[in-house]
Amino acid sequence: MDSRITIRDIAAKSGVSTTTISRYLNGKYEFMSDDTRQRIKMVIQKTGYRPNKLAGSLKTARTNTLGLVLSNPASNLYPFLIGSICNSATLLGQKIIVITTDEDEEKERNQVEELIDSQVDGLLVFTGTNISFYEKLRQKYGLPIVLADRVPISTQLDWVAINHYAGTANVIKYLISKGYEKIVLVVRSNRSHRGTVAIREQSAEETCRLHFGDDSHFKRILIREDNAGALVHGNNEHILDCLKLCYEESRQSPTAVFVADGILMGRFICGIYRLGLELSPSFNLAGYDIWNFSTLMPQPICTIEQPLFDLGTLATEMLVSRISQGFSDQEDQDGPHFPLHQLLDCSISYPS
């Protein structure tokens, strides 16, 4: 046997990643096929490889490093979140390792396993997927994990989230109270059914149905985008067509366009300027705001601002607090684990 053989050599000979070899050596076979397991086993037997137990024992020490798991790196919200998280982590003496999953659940699991191999002390997760996977990690390793924003209410993991449902419902109620009889919801075509935009869509539809008694006063329009989440060529014309249609419908029935996406909100405001449309008691625009769009309009509009800085700050503080407590399901002597949950309200700007 060559004493210099490493885990990288085993990975190369087996045709898998070093993370997969690490999972095999630690007996974590949940996401590994039988064929892969057998192939790794044969390579290890043939080479006589033995893992470095001393190196593995070093994982019991804290590294003051947090893992940050993001979904779409092109999201317009991430600069706000990453800025607040990094600022809070620095103040708390922590370093950050960032991974992005591109909305791929298998990639997410593999990348998180690599974070664990890098000896992170805890995870901040902003993806909204693989919840059972994270619950198993916490239960098996006592690894502190905090979910942020995209949160299933039923989970026993710690989380910090924004109340998108209430924020949307309050604005829809306001529009209805001002006499708008038709609400047109605008969303981007590839938004995840598990994401925050889906919550806003559900809230808008249910609020309209509750008030009007049916779905005849609510309409949904999708703005085309490619698989990477970028608005496709010709989408500006699509936005202009949407505005023209809504404006024409407002002549028959007072209509309000509700934009559930901050990037789209900016494009719709530009569209209103380009078409020379006037906001009035018959036609109006409302939605989520990331760049103080409401201040750009000659007529005041109703907008929703998310507490993104608070979201990142509180999630980081919650995670570091859990780490400092040394929480572990196996070692907790004070009784069962009680998850920490914090729901943040949006700020709504109502026209004066």
C-alpha cells in the first residue's frame, strides 16, 4: 500500500467527488446509489486506504465560520442580505463561506456536505428547499441551522421570515378600499411555487376572493423569463402590452396592477412613463419596492418594502446564539429543543 494515498486519490479512482468519499467514510449513504457505494468500497479495498482519524477528530473544535446557502446568485435581493449578514458576522467574530445552489436540490445537498467537511459551526439557509435534509443534519450532528425567508411553518428548525402574506393582503385591501374593482397580479414566469412570490400571489388571490366572493375580480399575468431567471428578449414589449391592456380595461372597471417582484416593479414604472399613462382613481400601480420607486412617481403609489437588512442581521444573530449555546439534540440536558421563530413585518407606504 502507498502510505501517501489521499481521499482525493480515492475520489479520482472511483469517479466521484471528495465530498462523496467523505460521506461514504462517515457512513452517510442516504443520497448515494448502491453502485457508487460498491465502487468506492472496491477502490478502498484495492488501495488499502485508511482515513486519517486525527483529522476527523478536529471537527469537534469551533472554527468561527458560518455557512451561507443561497439559491439564485443573480437575485436582486442578495446584495442587501449578504451585506447585512457579513456585517453582523464580522461584529460577532465570525467568517462566512457562501455557496449558491441555482435552485438545484441535489447540488444543494452536495454543497452543504462540503460545507460540513469544511467544519462550519452552523448554517444560514435561504433556499426554502431540502427541509427534511436539514432537519436530519440537525438531529444527527446537532448542527445549528437557521432558515431565512423561504420557510415552511411546520419545521422544527429555527427560522426568521418576512410576512409576505400580510404585507400583500394589506395593500390589496387598501386598493379595494379605494374603489378598484379589478386586481391584476403580475409575476415572472419562472418564479418558484415554494418561494416568496408564490406566497404573495396566494395572498392577493385569497384577499380578492374573500372580499368579492369569487375570482372574477382577480387576474394573473406572467412576464416571460429564461431558465436562468433573466427577462427574455422582447419582455419590455410584453410589459408595455400588459400596461396597455390594463389601462384599456380600467375604462370599463377601475383597475389596479399589483407587481409581486421588485425588479418588475421598476420596469413597470418605466413602462408607465414611456406610454405616458396617468395614475388615477380608475388606474393605479402598486407592489414590492426595492429602490424607493414610489418617490419617482409624479402621483403617489402604494408600495411594500421588505426588512431585508433586519432579516440578515437577525438570522445571523440567531445562529451565532445557537452555536454559543452548544446545542445538540443528543447532549441537551434541559429537555426538548424548542425552535426559535421570528416573523418580520413589511413597511407599507400609503399615498397621503
